[in-house]
Amino acid sequence: MDYHIRTNPLNQNIELGKVAWFRDYDQALSESVRLNKPVLLFFQEIPGCSTCVNFGRDVLSHPLMVETIENEFIPLAIYNNKSGKDATILAKYNEPSWNNPVAHFVDSQGKDIITKLANNYDPLSMYNKIVEALLITKGTIPEYVKLLGNDLKIDFGYSKKTVYETPCFWSGETTMAQHKAVYTTLPGFIGNREVVAVEFDTDLTSLNELDAYAKEQGFFLIDNHKNFKVDKDPEYYLKKTNYKYLPLSTTQRTKINLAIPYKTNPEIYLSPKQIYWLHHNELTKISHPKAYELNIVQSWEFLSNELDGN
């Protein structure tokens, strides 16, 4: 990353999150032409109010959100409380100064692709705009970006959790993960019973339908979901590979754990930086052997400091 032309996430205002932003409008549009990527034009107050601070911390700091913005867009930050070039671009888009965060999604000519993001300050709102812009400009959404959306839906309570008793919870993980509505699976115990905890999308299936699927697979419904204790070897198949050294989101863990025994390519679920780390010859020496189980923000920051640029 060239920090001569972009901001440095290690040394920038929290309002900007962890994204490395271009600061020059013309330069960003030139990059848009060169790389054939849309521009995420972000108007922000620097330093800003609590809404601005929260937006940087809560919306622009999740590692996979940062990966999405930096890899699928040309990220450009314009300060809405500064004179000079910033004020010129602010006026060009008719945005007020000293305002809450606003995001435009523009093409290489600076024209809006979709309606701007304004008056919505949560990660899911930003994500939905990102998807809308990518579908218009590229027609497809990378798998890691799709999984970010699923993680955010879980975080915001748009999913439901249930638990099934299984003859073997390791195979139970992969069996339940094959259902189109299942976001995550986790093996564990309730008492002496082997069980799998499942997080699923209620827009794609009902609990009754998922129960029926589980019974068809030879699993058992249980009434008491209390006292669930996760197994010491979650994502059993993933844990036997070098993927265990990567910072991963919960939905990535489930998808990769399913791909490995079924011999499909797990890399499709990784972001560009995760793929770079996976093939780095120092990964297994530097990273934690259970990095995939750790908090993704903390383990991501550690690997970034240790491996990026090496």
C-alpha cells in the first residue's frame, strides 16, 4: 500500500476507520479508469462528532468491510470541514459542511451510480449500498463479500439459532452447513449429548422446514438448548489445515470447513489479503495455531503488523 497517496490506517483519525483512503479526487478518478473500479466517495467530518467517530469505529473497521472497500472500490475520503480541494468537491456534490457521514458511489466520471448513503450509520446499511453498487457495475458479488453480509445479519439479529442432536457432531457440522439457509454451525455438547448449534436465515427457511431437513439427515430435535458447551475442536476439518492460522469470520469458518472434506476450493471464501497470508511462507511460524477461533479484529491486526509488506 502506497501511503504517499493514501491515508495510513495505523496513523489516522478514528472517523476514517481502518480504510486506506485516497485524498485527491482527480487521482481517485484516474485510478477508477485504470483499474475499472467504481469510487466510494466518502464525506466525513475530521475530527468529528460522536456519530462520525462511531461510523469509523463500527462501520469502517471490520476487516472484511475494509477488504471490500479497498479491493472492490477506489476509496476516496473528502473532509467536509476543510477548505481548499475538499471544499471544492463538497460543493460539487452539493453536500453540507460539518455534516454526518455520507457515502456516494460514483463511476470514473464522478457520476453517481446509485443513490447516496445518508442518515444511515450502521454497517448493514453500508453493506447493502456496496452490494447495490457492485451488482450494477460488475454484476457479481465476491464470495467473501457475501459472507460479510451474512455475518452482519447475524450481528444485527436477522438470523435465528437452534440446536440438533447428532450421532457425530463433526459430520453434523458439514451436513447442516449444506442447507442453503444455514449461516454457521458449531459442534458441542449439551450434557453428554453431541449436538450442533446452527445459525440460519429466517428469510430462506422456517424452523419447521429446517427441523424436517435435520430429521431427514438422521438428527434429533431437542427441546432444551441451555448449557451448550462448544467442542474443543470446532470446524474439525478446517482445523487440520493451514486455514486454522487465518483470521476468519464465523461464516467463513463454516463454509471452509464444508469445502475441505467435499474437495471444493476453500479459497473462494477468502478476501485477497487472506489469500496472500495463506500462501505466505511465514504464516505457520508467526500466526496462532487457533487464529481462526480468535476475535477476527484482533487476530487480523496482529497478522497485518507481522506479514504485510514482508
